[in-house]
Amino acid sequence: MMRIKIRFVKRKNDYLIQRKSFMGWKYIGYAVDMGYGSFRYFYCQDTKEKLLDEVLEKYYEVDKRFVEVTEYPPIKIY
């Protein structure tokens, strides 16, 4: 069983997600390559449940049944 440690970051109208790594907390995102340069986007949704489902499906590529998620207290960004 896979174990992940995450925390949510609350912005004004939506949530971002971070994962715990060896060097501290890192935002979970994806890169889009345009051919002449790339952009980095963060996974973002308006509810925590939707965001967690999207990250597990697209970033970790596992189902919720096979993952043990440890959630740390969230952060608010004003």
C-alpha cells in the first residue's frame, strides 16, 4: 500500500495541494511544453475532494483504494 503525505493550501476561491518531500513541502503540478518554452501549472480545484481525486488519478496514477493518505493541517493564503 502506497503512503502519501499531503496538505492543502487555501486560496481565496480554490485549493492547491502540496506533498511532503525530503527537502520540505513541494507543490504538486505539471509542466506544459509549448515547443519554445515550458510552463508549470499547479493542480487547483474548488473543493478538497475533487482536488485529491484529480491528483491521485493524474499525478500518482493510482486509485483511492490503494493509497493511505496522511493529511496535515492546511495553510491559508490571503
